Amino acid sequence: MISIYNVRLILESKKEVDLKYWDKEGNIVEANGVVCTSSYKENNTFNLLHVISKEVRTIRAWNIFEFNGVEVML
């Protein structure tokens, strides 16, 4: 298990990671090879760049449940 605090530290280091999260409808999204371009502690969000498609998505920290194959603990 990895804490959301440590997930935030790794994401903010701009390393390419794999993660799974729930979208607004509750569907599981598998994001492989994403890089955090920015994060906002006030609203607890990350902007993730999908390296292959160049698409940027904003997700909330508490929606992440798996990080590099490890379960995330809030």
C-alpha cells in the first residue's frame, strides 16, 4: 500500500507513472504512461498528460485507487 501523500510527491516529480482511478460516472479508468503537469492542493486535483495521446485530464486525488500497481491508501 502507498499513501496518497507519497503518490502526490511522486506525481509532482514529473515521472511517468501508471494509475487507475474512478471517473465522474464511477467507471474505472486505466491511465498508463501519464505525467503530472500540475497539481492544486486547494481543490486536491492533478492535471495528467497522457504521453501517447497528448490528452490532458484533471482528476481528484481521492479518485486514485491504484498507483504503479500498488493500492492507494487515503
